[in-house]
Amino acid sequence: MSYCRFGDDSDVYVYATFGDMYECCACRLSINWGHKTAADMIAHLEKHRVAGHLVPQYAIDKLRGDIDWEEANDG
């Protein structure tokens, strides 16, 4: 499932992988594209925003929903 894709409103392409990771595809910030939690990906996307890259708010909102799910299903 993708959270956002490259386009007019996004400079990033973020999706969940089959290995329960979040990936920032073709990341312009680092070679570490994979993040283990939704919170880690949100922090990563904030770095994109600081760098001036377009990150749609709906991607952050979807990831926040994953945080709620991760917390409810932890352990």
C-alpha cells in the first residue's frame, strides 16, 4: 500500500513493504530508505519537509493511523 506517490503534490513515494517495513522509494536524503515503524517514517518525512520537499499531509495522517494500529497490536 502506498501512502503517497511522486506527483504534483508529492516529492516522495512512500509505501509499506511485505516485510512490515516502510520504504521511501528513491529517497533524495539518504541511502537508508527503509524504516521499521510508522513513527520512524514520519520523522523521516519531516526531514524531507525541512529540506523543502513536498510531503502531502495525507501521507502523514495515514502513517499516524498505522501508529495507532501498531500500538494496539504491540505484544
